[in-house]
Amino acid sequence: MSLKIAIESILKHREPVPFSHVRAVGGTTVGGGRWLLLERQAITAIENQRSTFFVLKDGREVAVVVGTSPTGIKYLTTAADGEIPEALLGLPDHYTRP
């Protein structure tokens, strides 16, 4: 059984990385603490069916999925986005989020 987890914030790469705009994803725990996973860790969790992730967009849950570039690079995106993960990129920075 996989855990369903809300992504509320991200860390972006400082330098442009093809098909990898997101360096890490994060959120808030039930107890109010903060969590952070590197993109590759979240991809592994999705592929191994340990976790499913989602973002809230316009009050709706949108699934976070693993995309693959034409050259085989895996990256996080949402079911509603194309090659650029706009729903993820629109989230606040993990460290500046209140």
C-alpha cells in the first residue's frame, strides 16, 4: 500500500538542468514538521509504488507523475502538465514558505 503525500513546496536547481527543473519536493507532516525529498528519491518512491504524490491546483488534487525526456532523463511533473512541470514550479520555495 502506498502513502498519499501532498507536495506543498519545492527547491529548484540553481543552474538550468535539462528536464530537471525541480531539485527537491517538500511539505508539512501531520505533526506540523517539515519534510524534504530529493527529486530522485521521490521518483524512486513513485516507481516502487511506496508513495503517491499530489499537488493542489485550484482546489483539486493533481497527481505528480514521473515523466521521461526524449533522451531518457526522468523528472517529476503532474498529470496536468507537459514537459515543463508548471504546477510544481508554481509552488513556493521550501525554505521561504511560511
